[in-house]
Amino acid sequence: MGRSLLIIKPDAVERNLIGEILSRLEKARFIVAAIKMTKLDYDQARKFYAVHEGKPFLDELCKFMSSGPIVPMVLKSDGDTVAKIRELIGATDHKKAAAGTIRHDIAVSLTKNSVHASDSPQNAEQEINFFFS
Ligand code: CMP
């Protein structure tokens, strides 16, 4: 089975959408292999998003990601888990996300886009190790 990391971001936690997002993931037959609620400080968020160092949106993103609780989880499925999750969550920009995707239905802005998911199997392993030992 393949695996990936998904994070429910502070905007979705704040709006009581943890259950809604988990329900969509489970209905799509992903197995929740690990899950927790946690809060990052700004420096931890910078470390998590180190691949975006130098990007103009990084500061705003890290302020937001450290603004409240988040729910990281490890998801498993048959086949290409990373690609399947990214299809279910939709494009990074919710305005470009396909109808029926999590970001299309739930996200409020490019930064407050409700969920993060790993973009490659290699990054998935790094991101899983960041949150789960
Ligand atoms: P995420 O999947 O968490 O990965 C990086 C995040 O940066 C992304 O979702 C968005 O929330 C945020 N972001 C803000 N502005 C941009 C942008 N112009 N391009 C890509 N990501 C952006």
C-alpha cells in the first residue's frame, strides 16, 4: 500500500470541518493509519515548508499554519496514494479546483485552502517523519 501525509489546516479546524474532511477521505477508501491534533510554532512551519524558501507567500503561509491547531494524518491506499489524494483535494487555488473536490467545496483562499497533501512519494516520507515518529 502507498501512503501520504495530509494536514487539515487551521481554517478548516476552526470551522468544525475535521469530520467533513475525514468523511470524504474515508468514503474515498483511504485508510487513516495515524492522526493527531497539534499546533506548530512559526519556526516549525518554516521548517515544514522549507521547499518554499524564497517564495513571496511563505511568510503569510507560515503565520497562518502556526495560527491554530492542525490535524496531520497518514493516509494509506492501494495504488498511487499521493496522486489519488491530490485528485480528491483539488488544485492548490480553490478557484481552479474541480467541482466536488475538498478545496473547491471548503477552501476560502489560496493560503486558507483547508488541506495540505504531499506532492511526491519522497516528500510524503519526509513529511510523515516530520509529524510522526
Ligand atoms: P499547500 O499544499 O499547503 O502547499 C503550500 C501552500 O502555500 C499552498 O498549499 C497554499 O496554501 C500556499 N500558497 C499561497 N500562495 C501560493 C501560491 N501563489 N502558489 C502556491 N501556493 C501558495
